[in-house]
Amino acid sequence: MENSQKRSTHEPALKPFWRKLFKFDWKFGFFLILLICIPRFVLVLNANQTGNYGPIGAIMLISAIVPFIFLSRNGRKEIGIIGTKNIGGLLCSLAIGLSFSLLLYLIGKLLYGATFQNWYVYIGKSYNIPEGISGNDKLILFVTMAVTGMIFSPIGEELFFRGIVHSSFARSIGEKKASIIDSLAFALTHIAHFGLVFVSGTWRFFPFPTLVWVASMFVVSILFFRAKRLSGSLMGAIFCHAGFNLGMIYSIFYLL
């Protein structure tokens, strides 16, 4: 993938219309972060307060189509929207994501137990799992949530963060520094998911749990980037992200 990216750095990444307004560089990447992440942050906070998570699906869909709106065919190849025959790399990526999410469960359980300072406990309340739900009904709900969680946010977030945002920064500052930038953007955006919490009708902020959560989101973002490199395609990042979400949802349903 690195060789194809090197070849494509001199090829137009943006569609002709957008080339009149932007260059495919760090400024464009920063513009995209502001365009998507700020509205998303506000929408997630509002969803946590109102219980209406429909707009979150919409912002994930928008994140997924951003590369197709702005990028030419060459640009889409450059960011990693290509197939891969590296099945082993994809399975390894899935396992890495799953393992990290289970590790994060253990850290949260050890530090904060079943309180809302535990990130999975707080995120889990949005799933509205009925108390006393039967085994079969719980399994059906788990499978539904797991399939949804392994498709929508991994595709939307990886096409956006490890895809178009990463590659726009990479053209200006290189792959390693770009991975730090996209990981920071991803991690800070997730403060809306846990950090600023809405509990019992009031907003609260947990400084140290938030720090642990943000650091964890940064680390897992680096893992998503490594999975992309491992597989030679954004499919690796998507599989790793899907594995992480599977582990998180399993932890919420069966381990907490």
C-alpha cells in the first residue's frame, strides 16, 4: 500500500470541482475534522440526553460518503478503498480489536466496577437492555446490536478518520504523524460518548475516567491504523474496529 500511496501523491486526489477550492493537504484534513466532528460531538451529547440516537446513524452515514463526495478514483485508492486478499491480516485485525475491547472492560471493571464512571456501564445505558430479559430475547437483542455495531460505525469512522482525514494529513506531514493527528481527533471526539455524562437529569464530568477513556481511544486508533497497514486496505481498520465494537457490546450484555 505504501508504494501505491507514493505513486499517487502526484496524482489528483480530489475531484475536479473540489480542486478549485482545496488542496489535498493538512488544511483540507483539518477542515473535514471541523465539518464532521463538531456536529457529531453535539449530536452525541444531545442523544445521550434525549435518548434519540437516530441522528448518530445519520452522521455515520455522512462520514462514510465523505470520501466519495470529495475524492477522485485515484484519491479513493490512495486512502485505502481497495480490496485485499490478505484474509489472515483481516482475521488478525478482528482479533486485535476484540482483545483490546476486552482489556478495556477489565480496566473499567477493576477501577470503577458497575458505576457510571465505568465507560462501558455508561455507554451501555443507551442500549436500553430490559431488566430480567430472558436468555433467548437477550441473545436476539445482542446479535442485533452487535451486527449493527460491527457495520455502521466501523465503516463510517474508518473511511473518515483512517481514510480521507489520515491521507490528507499524510501528504503534508507523513504517515506516522498523520496517524497521531487522526487518532487524536478520534479520541477527543469520543469524549461525547463518555466523559461528559448525563446521569439522573444532570451533566457531570469525570476527569480521570475521561483521561483513561481518551487515552484508550487514542491507542485503539493507532491499532486501527496498524491494521490498515497490515492488510494493505482500509478493510483491515474496519475489521479491527468491528472486533473492538463486538467485544464492547459483548462486555455490556454479558460481563457487566
